[in-house]
Amino acid sequence: MSEHRVLEGRVAVVTGAGAPVGRSIALAMAAHGASVVVNDPSHAGETAAQIREAGGEAAASDDPVAEHAGARRIVEAALDAYGRLDIVVVGPASSPPERLVSDMGREEWDEAIAVHLKAHFNLIQPASALMREQRSGRIVTFSSAAGLRGEIRQAAHGAATDGVAGLTRVVARDLGRYGVTCNAIAPSAETLAPGGPAHLAEAVAAMVVWLASEAASDVNGQVFSVDGGLVGLVSHPSAGRTITKPGAERWTVEELAALFPATLGMDLPNPAPARPA
């Protein structure tokens, strides 16, 4: 176990802890002193056993976080096992198949929203009530580059995970006054790929542990890209250029057409220009 036990005495829930990134987070949390409720539909027991073999404290949960009742049982598992809950990490879920939005089925869309955005709300909602009452807590969410940048053939995954970034910023504002922080990680696609290098998952885990520690108590509502040794602070969406009229006046269609190229549209890149048929 780590000598730097920055999470000593804390209780954490980590979902998706059977996959490489989630497992690395659960192991790192335990190594830094946390008691961990390891949640995964198939491999929770394996990860929990690995933590206990290393001398840590862990309980296993296979409840589905994408279901509201299942997420509540995960929170209850932490209370039953350890009497409190200090840290919630909603680990990354698998990505759906790449597909143009015109070819996407409704089932693929619904599943992506469920395993990413809905799962985050399902777990954050009951956990936040506890954290608000105890006036402390750490929530770490998972967005993605597909959501933040907009990747081709990733409509469902991108929409769901960009929604997670928006949820993160709102939760941070809702709960910050109660001593609760909420921040998001956006790992690289290589980090989340099956069979990806272990050091990439470990880099994400280190960032999550730091965000869950007292050292990051004033870090709230932020999104961080993490790719191995590269950690980036993602800028909040804001208006980069503006055109204004005084008072209640508005722009006409003709004025917008005339002004746009030299103002808002100056050097504006098109991410996917039309190709000849």
C-alpha cells in the first residue's frame, strides 16, 4: 500500500471498476487509504479481492448504475459496509459502435445515454444528498474527447459524455457551497481502448485520487483531459467573438449576411467541408 495515504479514513464508490481504467482507480484509491465499494456488473469481486490481497479495504457491488434503483443500492452498500460515503467516481463506460448519425438506431442512442449520462445522474443524485448533509464530498465524473471536440461517427457517445461535462459544471455550482466538489476527466481514446497501455489508466487514476484529496478542495467544476503524462485544463465554453447592437435593437438577416464574414466568421474553420458528389 502507498505511504502517501491522502485518502485515509475516506469511503469511496467506484463504478466500472472491472474495466482497466475503473480498476486502476479503485486500486489507487485503496492504496491511498480509502475503503472502496467496487462496482461492476461482472468483475467487482475480482477487483475487490485484489484490493484486499494488497492489504486494503473493499466491498463488491454488481448493481447496475444505469438503473436508478441499482445506483441507490450502490450508495446503500457504502453505508452498510462503512457507515459513510465521501467520494463518488462514476467510471467510464464502453463506447457504442462508430456510426454516422444517419445510420444510428434508436436503441444505440438510448443505450449510450443510459450508460453515460443517466448513470451519472443516478449515482450523483442520492450521493449528493448525503454529501450535502455532511457538508463534504468529492465527485469525479467521466466525459470524453468525442463529446468535448465532436468526433466523427460518435453522435450518441459524444452527446452523452458532453452532457456529463455540463452536468459536472451544474453539480459543482449546486453543491460547492456545502463543501462538495465535482470535476470531470476526459481520457484519450487510447486510454479507454480495450488492451490499452496500463500506464495510461494509471495516469487517470492518479488524477482522480488527487481530485478526491484535500489538496484539491478548491478545484471545482473543471474538466481535465488526461493522456498519460499530459494533463490539460479544458476551457469552459464561452463566446469567443461577439457583435452587438445597443439597447433592444436586433440584427437583420441582411446585416448578418453582410457582417458575418469579417466578424464572427473570420477564419472560422469548417470541421467537415462538403465534398464533390
